[in-house]
Amino acid sequence: MAGYAESGKISGKFHIKRLNQSNRTIWLVTMKFVTANEAKTKFGDLLIQAQRNPVQINKNGKAVAVVMSIDDYVSNESLKLQLLQMRLHQARVDMANSDLIDGENFFNSPELRQSARRKD
């Protein structure tokens, strides 16, 4: 389901996704998107819009880029670094406690296969 949002001079479209969790429906509005041609012809407006929320750029109906504020970018990079640091710390704790798993058993685990299916 797609719609149009008020976004100043850019006719930003947005996606609405329906998620079903624990007997309740959650509606999730994802980022606005514009065509590559619209991004090119209204670049100044795109930059203004991106200061408020990330904007996806589509070319031939496919997502090809996201324009976001530098603050959002720095925040995202910081979160990724924090996640990697937490995983490294947990791996060191697991190694110190000999809480290890054989690689073949890990990659053949039902949990990993189920997680991989969810991403598809």
C-alpha cells in the first residue's frame, strides 16, 4: 500500500507496512521516497526534506540510495560501532567462560535457519 505525504515541494511518497504481532496489528510508515528524476530536478528541496527525515531515491522502480542528514548518518554509524563493540565484548566473555560452539553446529542450527528465512 503506498500513499502520498505532505513534504513541501517534493511529492514524497511513502510505504505503509502492516505487521501482525501478538494478536495486534501495527502499522509502520517507512521513509518517503522520490524518483531519481525528481531528486535531480528538485535537489534543493530534497536536501531540506532530508534534514527532517531520510528520503529514499528510486530509479526504475528500485531503491538505489538514501539521502539523510549528517546528524542521522553520524548517529547510525555510532550505533553500528556500539553494536560491534557489544558483540566483541560478549564474544570475549563467552571465550573466557569457554562458552563456545562448534562452527558447523552453529551454522546448521534451527535458530539460524529460521532467522535466515525471515530475512528472505
